[in-house]
Amino acid sequence: MRPEATGGCYEDLLRAVRSALFTGKVNIEYAWLMMFHDIGRLIHEHLLLRQDRAGYAAKTFAQLAADTDVSRRVLYEWVQF
């Protein structure tokens, strides 16, 4: 445990808890952003290799949406991200 959370007054504890909450939220938001970017890049690279196939992108988005429970709209947004 960090020293500021184990001793001192309640205000010290509260300050430490708020700091941990803030840091955790920032880390979670960063992880989400990296996930969006990585997924978008993976889809984009996959589609670039198959751009000569008519209708392949639409079918790919539809299949990914069905298999991952992520909407096509969101998948498209991640590719634009």
C-alpha cells in the first residue's frame, strides 16, 4: 500500500482514493482508444489486401458485426479512427 493511504487523516485517504480513481479512468480511456485504433487498423489492412473483390468490404463488416456483437456503424467508425 502507498503510505498516504495507510496513515494520516481521512482527507489523506480520500485524496489517495480520488487519485487512484482518476488514474484508473485515464488508463481505461487510453486502453479503449488504443483498442479502437488497433481494430480499425486491422480491418483497414485486411480490406486493402482484398480491395479488388467487389462487395467484399460490405460483407466483411456485416460478418464482423454479427460475430463480435459490434455494430457495423461502430466498426466503420473504428476504421476511420
